[in-house]
Amino acid sequence: HMYTVYVLKSQKDLKLYYGFTKDLENRLSEHNTGQVKATKPRRPFVLIYSENVDTVLEARRKEKYFKSGFGRKYVQNRIKMALSSNG
């Protein structure tokens, strides 16, 4: 089974939220309709980054990494690269 590690940006406070799921589309909908207690007051969210991994263990590790200083830098660099390649 494939897992997706994702980074959301709150349109309300501009802070990032990190998570992982098996169904990204459904999970994003849950965040934006207020079904996720942790993020309810901070909606709406936009998906700014996602990465697929194979196992739940990998997903947990990647999510934890994204929350670290190095991981945040990694995510920011990936976003910059994606934005510059679209231009």
C-alpha cells in the first residue's frame, strides 16, 4: 500500500501542517471541512507538497523528518524547485 506524506499551508495563519495518509484527496477534504480536530481552527488549507512512500513506517519517519529543521529546509527547497520548473 502506498502512503502519501503531505505538507499543508493554512490560509488563515500561514503556518504549515505535516501529515501522512493513504488517501490524500479524502484527507485534504477532511482538513478543509473541519473534521480534523488539530487543524479545524486553522482552515482553509492548500496542499503545498506531497511525497509517496511505500510503508507506514517510512511515512512516519518522513513526517517526523519534515518537522525537523533539516526537513523543513528540504521541503522549502523542493517547493522552490517545483515553482521554478513550472515557470
